[in-house]
Amino acid sequence: MPDLTYMDPPIEVAATGVRFKIVAARLRSGGMRPYASGDAVDFDASDPLLIDLASVSKAVLETCHKACLRGLTRRLIILDTADAGLFLSDALTVRRDRDLGMLKGRLSAMARREARSMEVAIRAETAQAFGIVASVASPDEAPELLYLGQSSPIFLSLENALRAGGVSVTAALSCNMASDYLSTRRFSAALVDMTSASECSALLSGGSGPGEMLNGLPILALVDGDNRPPDDAQDLLSHADEIIECQDPEPDVVKRIAFLARKYQALRPARPMASITRGVGDDMTGLYSSAFLAAHLERQIDVANQRADALSVMTLKLVGEHRSDVRLLDRLATCLGPLLRETDCAAVVETGTIAVSMPLTSYHGAVQLSKRIAEAIAEVDELASLTLNWRVVEKRNFHTAKALLEAALSGPFMRLDAA
């Protein structure tokens, strides 16, 4: 077998002596390609940087502190095995060498978080171009978290403290219950309890991936840092936007959860509303208009090209005599709402045709979404008789916004039940 480790993502490691060998070995086993940092750390480089607090010099720590004050431009990981208590809001903190094996997944989650933040920013720009002032989350509005778990003692001890701190918590005891809540309400993030083996087993019993289970909602994972999570929980942990270790003092845990809840509430992308400027939204379905999607897709393509991210457009097309039925179109849009992530931008582009731009989504991922839509529509009596076709196009280097939309609207469509 050829050695394909050169394809693993690189990571710069600021560590010395035997600590560098230990850290590098853990990173390699986790699918990363570590290399030693130079004498002077470049905080403007593109590769992620891991700093081992146990072995780097005081000068490196001072440089790190100054870089954080002026704003980090690269992904930073702090390896704090001595529990020095250094907390940086823009950095990942790893407390044990054994957790380095999960770092590749956590960096992927960080990249998704950055992409979500970018989508928020460019959607606000598109809205402003249409004369809409982007709404900012009110500091008086209580963030709402969706708790997913079996109401463990840790959660019960945190619930009252969170509510006292102005954070609302809604508990879902199963994945199906979580899906029901997501279909009717908008949450800031999901608080996923992984503090025990039984909790993990209950969370993973549905068989869906973490991204599918919560439709891209930010995941705050509650873990017991003194115990290693079961192997089948590693995938969910790798999708977590934040990992919160519950063996810390309760006030510190509550404070961090409340901080993250407000942070992710402020990072929710703008949605079409009844009061938005005419021409931007579709009055019939409450989705965006084709003009808004065309303008926004240009920005999404620019971001995808800069970050080398995937970007796909999925088209759903009604055919037959009911394609212009206002009631059915409205029901279809309502059904689509909980199935789409907040970063997905859905618009009515033609009568009976909905196009959805999906950042960070490959062709395969968009097809998987089509399957979920097919299953959901089949369960709705009003929509069961509709003929709904689909088409997915993934962005290529030669695509402009106009060309990508034209490709999504032309060519062969497939029956949704054949996805």
C-alpha cells in the first residue's frame, strides 16, 4: 500500500524536547501531519498552530497573548495538560494528550463555524444591497438552547442556573423529539449531553449523523473530561462546535454555556420575514426571491473560491396541474423549513420551482438531503400526491452565479423518490 499520509492536513506544533515527539505521535494517529514550529511563530500563517503550554518558552506565550489581543488570523489550539486555566475564546483548548486524536474533527468543526459566520456576514451584505437593515439579536432576548439527552444529574444541576442567567433550555429526550422541536422553533444551539455511556447510546440510537440529526445547528457537547467517551461517540464529538467539560466548577460551566449561547444566537443568518422589502421575499411561500438568491450566490461563490469549500445548488420542481397551487406551495415551503440548515438559502425562482444554495455541501451531501426531503414529504398527506423532481449541481471553478443557477434549472431532473 502506498503511503498516503502526505494527504493528511498539516499542523504546526510549538513544542520542545520529548513533548514534541509525544504530541506529534498522537496527531499522526489522529490523521494529521505535524511539523515542528520554528524559533519565531508566525501567527499569520494558514496552517493551524498547536501550542504545548508544558514545553514552550515564556517568550512564545507572550507572543501568543499579543497575537490574541490584535485578533487571530489562524486557527490556534492550546494544549493545556497542566490545567493552567488559559482560556481564549478564539482558540481550541485541549487538556489531555489522548484527546489529540479528535483534533482533526474539532478543527473541521471550527472550519464549519467560520464558514457559518461568513455566511451570516455575506447574507447581511446581500440584504443591505436590497435595502434591508440586517437584524441584530437583541441583548435582552434570551438565547434558547435545545438540550438533547436523558436529563442526567449534570443537566438537572445546570438547568436552574442557566435559566437564572437568562438562558432558556428546552429538553428533548430523543432525536425524534428534537426534530419535532426544530420544525417549529428556532434555537441558538444544541446542548448535547455526552457525560455517560448510556447518554451516548441514546443519542446515537437513531443512526443519523450529527449534522443530519440537528440540521446544522451549532453543537455544544457536554462531556465528563475525567472519563474517555465511548468509541461510537467520537463522530459526534468531531462534529461539536464546542466541547464543555463538566468536571470544572459548576459556575464556570454555566458561565461558559451562557456565553456560547449568546455568541451563537448573534451568529444566526438572516431569514426572510413578512416585513422585508418588496421584491426580496416571495409572498406566496415566505422564502427568498430569485433576485435575492442570484445576488447572494455571487457572494457565496467568492467565499467558496477563497476557502476552497464545496458549494451546491439543489432545485426542487413541481410538475403537473398543481404546480401553481398557492396552498400546496405554502405547505411545501413549511415542510422544507426544518429540513434545511440556517446557512442554506432557499428561494422561489420560478412558479413551482424552489432553488436552495448550500454552502459547505458537496453533490453527495445535497443528494442525501433530497432523500430526507422525499421521506418527509411522503409523510405529509397534502403533499403525498405531488410529483416533485430534483436536480443538484455542485459548483466548479468555471461557474459564475448566473451559470450555476442556469445549470441548476436546466438539464435532466430526477424523481425525488428515486434519490
